[in-house]
Amino acid sequence: MNAPATPYETIGGESAVRALVRRFYELMDTLPEAYAIRKLHPQDLSGSEEKLFMYLSGWLGGPQLYVEKFGHPRLRSRHMPFPIASSEAEQWMLCMRQAMAECIADEEVRARLDKALTDLALFMRNQAPG
């Protein structure tokens, strides 16, 4: 009996994750509605793009690239230096939702990823509601 496909396999593997992350950062860099989250990132987004690609590869059930290079993600502690409130989490998800809509054809997979990524984005909050 074959194991069920991972989300990584279902969406198309490495090339699909790269396309998703590339589109995510293009949106973050161009959508006025994402200004607050964009300003928390460096001018050159290439390092952020590569780290998110590595992280999502493993998170989606593919190769554990991030863990192999950097160790445990410790996402919340790594994001503590950046002021993240609900508005920043929502802006991050705005970009991710649009990128997923453009890059992931399977609506069921997109819905599951949306829920999981929303939970993750909200977990990154470290600022009280304003």
C-alpha cells in the first residue's frame, strides 16, 4: 500500500514550491496592502525567499532543507526581533493566499494549507492588538 502523497508532492514538488515562494515575495514587494510586512524584510528579498523555500519544502513534507542547513526552525523565537501584530500576520497571509491561488490548482489542498498557514502566521504575533 502506498503512503498518501504529501502536500509537497501534491502541489508539484520543488519547482512548485519555488514558484509559490517567488510569487509570494513578488506580491509582498508590490502590493500596497502589504507595506507593513514588507518593511520588516531586507531590501533584497533573495535571502528571505531562499529561507522560506527551504522551510516550506520540509513543512509541506518534502526535503528538510531548512533543518539540514539551520537546525530546528524555532520560528517564533527567530521572528521575535520583528514587531508582528495581527495586521502583519494578515498582510503576510494576503500575499500567501494570492500566491497560492495563482500557483496551487487543487482547491482542497489550498484550503488545508490556508488554514495551517493562517494558524502559523497568527502564532508569530508578538505585539498586543493596537
